[in-house]
Amino acid sequence: MSVWDDLVGQEKVGAALEAAARDADALVTAAAAGGPPPEASKMTHAWLFTGPPGAGRNQAARAFAAALQCVSPDRALGGTPGCGFCDGCHTALLGTHADVSSVAAVGAEILVKDMRDTVRKSFTSPANGRWQIILVEDAERLNEKSANAVLKAVEEPAPRTVWLLCAPSIEDVLPTIRSRCRHLNLRTPPVAAVADMLVRRDGVEPDVAAAAARATQGHVDRARRLATDPEARRRRASVLKLPLRLDEVGACLKAAQELVDAAAEDAKQLAEEMDGKETDELKAALGAAQGGRLPRGTAGVIKDLEDMQKRRRTRTQRDSLDVALGDLTGFYRDVLALQLGSRLAIANEDAEDSLQRVARAGSPESTLRRIEAIAACRDALDRNVAPLLAVEAMTMALRAG
């Protein structure tokens, strides 16, 4: 299965990346043979992938990284790089390739200390791959110092280094950085394309795949989770019942607490899975025996890890809350469609009774105000407002209409 199969509903972007991967392969082959580089190459040293949430920005960037590292024999015979089966493709897709470095925001920002080693590595030649590739998954979260470090590396890259930056929109990246990147904008995948992917790639039943794709409106990652995780379906069903419960102030505060607690439980589960393993691995790397004391001078390293884990738990909690807020937005979008008599497809068909009840009880104007209240809650969370305060304000606004 080719790496390009990960680009769901992104035919134009896939074609551009395939052409660039071919030219990149020709560049490396010519350099190895001591010949001149090909003319009019579509390959460049920095790329910016933008698109709405769920469009598959990171998947597209990682697929391109795999194609650049492809070592399939078919590639040398005129085949398209990115076979998906060779060692270069396989390790790049899994995130274990020595020459593919990935950076993602652990907390609200990507700090300069998180980028320092990666920027330093970008100036080195590939260890055993064809390119040195740096993938920044949340380029919009670069703060001023880390963005300046990236800018310096993108301005004067090593000959075989490629930067792949991912962000929601081109405006989320510094003008000085985006002006040095080739821009590719991904669209929201069609619902039918996401459903087809779930059937082919994940073995999901067609009816379940279609319902998950429709409910998430083409968000690839959320559709996959909804189709394959019963717990995710249970949480979504609970969120969709929330608008019917906001009949008094006490109910609003209780609903807000439940949303925040569910997000905190998600973060706790992830921490239990990852934090202990990371801590044990770091202690072993520092030379601490099982259950023994750490060597002198290493307490600061452990403290840095604990700080990173704390930031990750906060980010996970807010990401989980954002999923719930997205489900609520979709609910009220369907309510608005019913109120306006729109022929737009209803995303939440499994909650049609609730949709009809809320639609009859309100007006299009009140529904729009509720959608705006959810957006305001998201903005507040982005500004690091305490989650419970932000969600309580939202539920009270939903009750008021």
C-alpha cells in the first residue's frame, strides 16, 4: 500500500508531492553519481502544509517524508517513490527513522529548548537516509524564540535537509518563515472519502464508517477513533445529550463539571500509559539501578521530564475538551439547518429526536448565539483560562440562548 493512500481526498496535494518526490529522488541520484542536478526541479528545502483540523496535514507531511526516504528498487526503475513497504518508508511512517525528526507541541507552545537539538540536527548530513527531514507538527505553536530558531535554520539549510511545517492556516506562521516555504493547502476531505478509507484501511463496517465520517464532518482522526473506539462513541453520545439538560443553573454547572472531569480523565489515562514508562527509561539511561538512587547531578533532568509531562497532561485535557466542543458545535449546526429548512445533510442523524426538540424550542438567532458561545469557550481555553470557568460560562450561555 503506497504512502499516498494516507492522503484522504487530497488528489491535488498528492500529485504535487509525488512530482516533488520524483525530482528529489533524481537530485540524490545525480549527486551520488557526481553529475549535475536536474533542471526545473519541483523539490525545495521547506514546505508548509495548511488546512482545517482533520484534513490530514501531519499525515500528508509524514507521507512525503516517507517518499523522500524511499529505497524501493522500483523507484530506480521509474516507479513513484513512496512504496510504503521498504525500510525507508516503513520507519518514516512509524516515526523511527533516524533521519526523520518530529517536533510537536507538548503544552500550549513549542519552546525554544524543545527545538534546540532538532535545529542543531538540521545542519547535519543524513546518517543513513536520503534526506535529513524535520517535521514540525504544530508550527502555529512556535513562540517567538523557537520561531526565530526555525527561521535561521530555514534561511540557510544544509544541502540535504528538508523542513516540513504544519499549521491550520498560512497566517498562523511568521511571514519570514512562510515566505521561504512552498505552500500546500489541504481541504476538508469529503465524507464519502473518509468512510471509504475507514472501510479499506481499518476494516470498519460500511454503515459504521459512514456514520462516523458524517458525524465528524470529514475529520479523519476523529472519524477513525469514533468508528473503532466504543468509549469515544459513549462520550460523544453523552455530549449530544447535554443541550437537553440545561434547564436550570445547577444543571449548567453540573454539566460543565462533567465535561471537564471527562477531559481530565482522558489526560490521566494517557499519563498513566506514558509517564511511568518515560521516567523508567530516563532513569535507566542515567544509570540508576532498578529502584535505586539517581546519580548526582541528574535531578534537574528528571525535573525537566516532569515539567514536560505536566504540560502534556494540560494539552491533552484541552484537546479532549475541544473534541467535545466540536461535537456540540456540530449539534447546533444541525439544529440551525432544521430551523432554516435547509437541505444540508444532518451530521448527527442518531440524535435527530434531540435536534428536533431543541430546534422547536428556539430560533435561528438563539442557535447562532449558542454556536458563538462555544467558539468563545474555545478562544478562552486557547488563552489559558481555567477550563472549568470557561466551560461554565459556555453552559450558562447555552441555557440563555
